[in-house]
Amino acid sequence: MNMNRYIYTLMAAVALLLGITACNEKLSMFEANQNPPEVTDFSPKNGVAGTEISITGANLQEVDSIKIGGVKTDVKYRINRSLVIAGVTNEVVSGIIEVFTPYGSIKTSESFTMEYVIPELTGYVNKSRPYTVVGLTGENLDIVTGVLFGTKEATVVTQTREEIEVEVPYFKDEAVDIVLNYQYGTEIRQVSTSGTPFSLELAYPSVSDYPRMTSAGSSIEIKGVNLTQVDSVFVGEYKAEITKRVTDVLTCQLSAEYEVTGTKKITLYYYDETKLETAEDCQVIVPEVYIWKNITLYGHGSENANLFSGTTGKYYNPCEFADNKEIIHLCATQNSDGMQLAGFSKKLNIHKFKCNGKALEADGLNLRFRKLLETTPAEKAYMDKIKNGTLEKISIEQAKADGLNLTGSTKQVARYKLLDDNYNKTNLEGFDIGGINLLLVYSDVDGKNLVAIGFVELVAVQMESVSDTKGSMTLNFYFQKD
């Protein structure tokens, strides 16, 4: 019994001693962390960009920055108190190493010598068309900061250590050297090819077909040959945005800034402002209609859930509905079969949208929809104008004069069923891709006082399943101007 008491006493003493030692160890570690860094050596003493320098010393566990030659470089790894690894960047220059911690800094007595690699171009085609992509091969090409053909800078497409792909620019000289810009410390230096210069194979564009009539803000196609050489397209005084460029077709988006309807010359520019004009003018119609192309409406379950106005052309989030309900026209929501557009006066869809967790009150505009049919002449005429970009005006009076039936049967929704193309194409409530619905806006819930009309064209539907509340509908929306 006495022996056991002795053992227990001895064990308690050892535990106490270990506890005191542990406390002192924590204290000494804390105190060590407050000391400024010390550096005893570093290795290697020279290297290229990408070299990792091992810096040894003391109190290095909290190094937060390192400079070489006065230039900040990367702190790659903090190994322990006595070792930190610095990464040499392209910008580093030769000089002493400075190590910084929250408790001080230290400079090395020796300097690190920066060794610079020079890019070398060993392989390239020496002839190509302007604006085509060519490959340049060699060594150390990853440090290249720019590629010039003579004095014209090329667009870099991809870049690795052994290859750069560039888009060849147009230049006027007969043949030029290819010049590589690269980082040399804080300087940009150049190295160029010699012996085999680069020359252009010129392919001159020509036009075979183009629209003779279109509308402001619409898309047009220009057909011909060698159209990839075209830099820009102007219709009248306004530049058209080139949205698709292949050798035989240019697709361009016209500016919506035209003020009056009139005939305009189509002009193509290529090879430093060389002009190619079409033989005949194009009539650009300035429509009395709001045209909003490729608007995307997200379902009520999406973080991007939104509503859209046909008069402002703006999206609104659900929390903005109450203040803008008199100008908001469209929303898209998931239903049991897919997605649908619907009005706001009935609690059919708008209640699915929530602001800060609270369902929106369905007291917005009163909307109705009707599928346009190609079998009805007046409806087909409007469908053709929309598809051809020649819709000049939308109004209730004009629609009546054109024979469009505004008092026939309408639907509360324009519904797209995800797995039922037949329904989408044939049912009057269906909405098929490429299909067009007449949109009617009433001032009353009963649908007796028509105040505005528009047209909705379905471009695409994105849903992962029929239960996907985060899906979207992409539309072209045409709405009357007051």
C-alpha cells in the first residue's frame, strides 16, 4: 500500500513537471514569434524566372513578403522557423534579398543574380492570309509578351513554352520579320527572325447577295467570298456589329440608332480601310415598335429570377415588381409540364415569385396570349414581317386595318411542354420554338378594354427536367410604341 502511494505521488510530480514545461514551451514559442527574422544563407545564388530559392535562418515562420533586387516576388512555402522558399518571377532583377515579417525585416549580405532567358523562334510558316491563325514554335516562348509582324501587333490566341498561336494582322509591306517582345527584368526587349521574312497571301472579298430591305436593330446576312478578310461593315453612317464571320457569310447586327427610314449604302472595309460598296442601296426601316432581341427570363426558383418590360427594355427582380408593375409585361415560370408565360392579374404564376420570402401580390398588368397561325393570312403576314425584320409598326388600329383578329379566343398562358412538341406546335395554348404569340394587354381583369399589343417569339428553352424551377425561356419581344 505504501509502495502504491509512492508510485502515485511520483506520477503526480512528473505530470506537474510536464505541465510546467509545456507552459514554458508555449511561452517561449510566443516570445520567439515576436523576434525579427534572421537570414544565414540562401541557395541558389543565381537562377532564371521560376527558380525556387531556399532561404535559411531563424524566425521565418511568419514571412509575409520577399523582395529581390527591390522587386516583390512570390513567397512559395513557409516550411518552418528556419526555412522559407521564394519563387522568382519574371520581373525580378539582380540584387540583395529582403525578407519581411510583422516583426521586422532583414537583408542578405550577398546578392541573387538573375539570369534571363531569351525566346527563340525556330519554326513558322512564312506565308498566310490576314486574320488566319498560325503557329510559331521555338524555345522559352512562355515569356513572350507580344508578337509583331513588322510593326503590326498580332493577337495571341494560345501560348506555351514551345508554341504560340497568333492571328496574323494585315500589313502593307511586301514581307516582314516576325518580332517577339519579351520581359528582361524591368525592360521589354525584342528578338526577331532573320533570313526568311513573312509575307501575306491576299484574298480579296466580294459580295454576291445582301438584303435590300431591313429594319434598325435587326440582323442581316451578307453573302460572298473571302468575307473573313472583312474588318468592319457600315450600313449608312452606322457601324454594324459582325456577329458571325465565315468565308462565305457575314452576319451583322444593325444599330438601333437610326432616326428616320431611308436608303443606305452597305460598305465593307478590309485591308486598312479599303472599301467595297454594294451595287444597290438597302432600305433601313426605323420601326414604330420596341424590338428586344434574345431576352432571357429565368424561372421563379432561379437566383436570377426576373421580369421584363416591353417599354423600357429592362429586367426587374421580384422585389422591384411593386414599384414597376404598370410597365412589367413578361415573366416565365415552371409548371408541371415545362415553362410558361402568363399574366399578372391572376394568381397563376406571379405568386410563385417571392421578395424576401414573401409571395408577390398578383396585381400587375392583365395579359392574354394567342398563337399566330400560318394558315390565317393576316397572322402569317405579321409572322413574315417579324421573321424578315420588316415589321414597321405595331398598334391596335394598324392591326385591325391589317385584318388581325384582336377579339378572338385567347389564353392566359403561352405554355412550352418540355417533352411534347406536338402540343407546342398545335395547341392554341402551346408555344413552340420559333413560334410567335400575339400578346394583348388589357386595363381590366375581364379582358374587355384592350390598351396595347405586342408579339412574343420563342427562341429557346433551357430546363434540366419538367420540375426544374430554375430553367429559362429566351425570347424576341416586339411591343407597340405609344
